[in-house]
Amino acid sequence: MSSATFLARAPSNIALIKYMGKKDATANLPENPSLSVTLNGLCSWVEIQRSASEPGRVRWIAELPHAAQGELLVPSLSSEGQQKVIAHVERCISLAPEVFAQHGLSSLPDARSRFCYNVRSANTFPSASGIASSASSFAAFTLASFAACSKDRDAFARAFKTDLAFRRHLARVSRVGSGSSCRSFEGPFVFWEEEHAFAISTRMPELRHFVILVSSEPKAVSSSQAHLQVKTSPLWQGRPERVQKRTDHMKQALEVGDLFSVARLAWSEFWEMHSLFHTAAEPFSYWQAGSIEALHWLSPFVVPKSSSAIVTMDAGPNIHVLVAAEQAEAWRQRLHDRFGVKAILEDRPGSGAVLYE
Ligand code: DP6
């Protein structure tokens, strides 16, 4: 069989309630539920080329996917990072027969041993700097890998588009590769608890998302290490219970479209996560001088007023600002004036991973 190419694109997602601390590190099962906003243009592209040469191999190739669009950056992965990707692609290919059978689809027989899989990926933003590149990239690795070992690519594409149970099954497999990636399959607001991640309906106004890019250097402490270290903080005590309550409040606020309450809860939540980092047995920090300056400048906007913003930070120095779309123009101007045009990335909420046919 000649070679075939599979292209997937998955957006990043930004947690308003954080996944931080694991109950089971092998399966990436979280200590507490989380809630996130799926983005759109801040995303990863993954291309898998399946061919019959050198069967049985999965290779990471540090090149741009051929068919991807836009200005893209190929992540520079350590050998450990490459191994993590390869192991995940292998996991997806091995699980495909079982997963497909549950959704009326078929996989190529002996997909793992009969073919070679060349994997290329690129992001529309700097990786490992707190814009959740592992969420977007692992969601796209998962989708492209399953597509590459399906027997009928049209049937696969149809099922991915229309069968929510199938999409959620892929999200569960994706979670094992990187936890937060399970929230990049749907949107715009996604709730993840235990094994299940799904979009929730809300009355939130249409939002716009800005990133204040304080630094695009890769972070020194990976999220996987952070998940372990937070439990050594004296502030960890009671965190799962506290987050459960905060999650319940956030869900209620999202349901009725109460942007002010969402903003207050998101603000407390990211400060709490970063406090865990700062008070771990071996303290660490993602903050830089620019992060603190920006937070100081943003803090008056977290109280209810006409120009309120939802502010959050991931495991990185950069700051995410979500505002009502009707105020986006004023916010764009304000952020450009304060931080400069080049330091501001802009996006909007989206609906999750896409397969290109
Ligand atoms: C701070 O999903 O990157 O972004 O499961 O070990 O791959 P692994 O961790 P990862 O953790 C993300 C942590 C976070 C918060 C969040 O996205 O909820």
C-alpha cells in the first residue's frame, strides 16, 4: 500500500480551575475536577505519514507538517519529550482496534507491525511557556494517530464529527498521554472530572482571549514535575475540597453567564496554584518580573465593573486575559499601549480538535 497522510489540528485550552496534582500518575487521573476554555487559533498541527517502508517504526521528525497552514513553530523536543510522543502514538495505534470496535469502526489489521508512522508537529505559539502546548499537541497526536490506523478514513472522519461518545473516547486516551489534552476535544467551556471531559452549556457572553507574552523561553519545571511537587506544600492540605467548592461555584456562574464571579474565582484559583509552587518543599516559580508587573496592573480589573476581565496563568510566566467580545477593541488598545503590540497574542474560544480530510 502506498503512503497516506493524516493531518489534525487541536487548540490549546486554558484552565480557569486547574488540574494540578494527580491521583494516579500513570493514567493522569486528577486530584480534583477542572474547568477550561478551549481556544481556536493558538493550536498545534500534527501530521502523520503512514508508509510501508521500515514497518513497525514510529518516528518523530522535527519538521513542519507539509500541509499545515499559518506561521508555525516546530517544537524542539528533548529525547525524553520525543519518547513521550512516540510512546503515545504507539499507545493510540495499539488501542485502536478495541476503541474502534466500540463505535462501529474498523482499524487496519496489524496496523502497528505493517506500517511505519512519521510524525511531524508544529504550534502557532512558543511551546512549553504556559500556553498549554502539551494539551494542544497531545490532542492532535491522538486524533492523527487514530485516523492513521482506521480502515476507512471517511467513516472515521464522519464518526469523529458526529459521534460525541467516540470523540470523548479519544479524549480519554489522549488524557493518558497528557492530562489536560482531554479538554481540547470540545469547547468552548469544558469540565473534566476523573475520566470524563465534556463541554458544558453556559450563558457566558462571547469572549475574546489575549495573552500577555512575558517570555517565550521554555519553562524550567515541567507541568509533570509540578504535579508531584505541589503535594509537598503545606498549602496542599484541603486543596481538593477547596477546589471542589470553587468548581461548583464556577459552574453556577458559567451557567448564568456571571462574568464577574467567574473572574473572581479564576483569580483566586491561579494564585492558589502558584502559591503551591512557591511553597513546595523545594520552592519554584514560573513568574518573572514582567509577570508581577502585569498582574499588578491587571488586579483592578478583576473587581466588578464595566471593563472586567478574567485573568489566569498556567504553569508559565505568561498571562491570559479573557474579556467580553464587545469590549475587545478597548482591551486590545489598552494592552497594546501598556505592553506593546508584539507582546500581545490574540485568540477566541473555539470548539475543539479537527481532522483534515
Ligand atoms: C498548569 O496536562 O501538562 O496547565 O498530565 O503531566 O501532561 P501532564 O500535565 P499537563 O498539566 C497541565 C497543568 C496546568 C493546569 C491545567 O491545564 O489545568
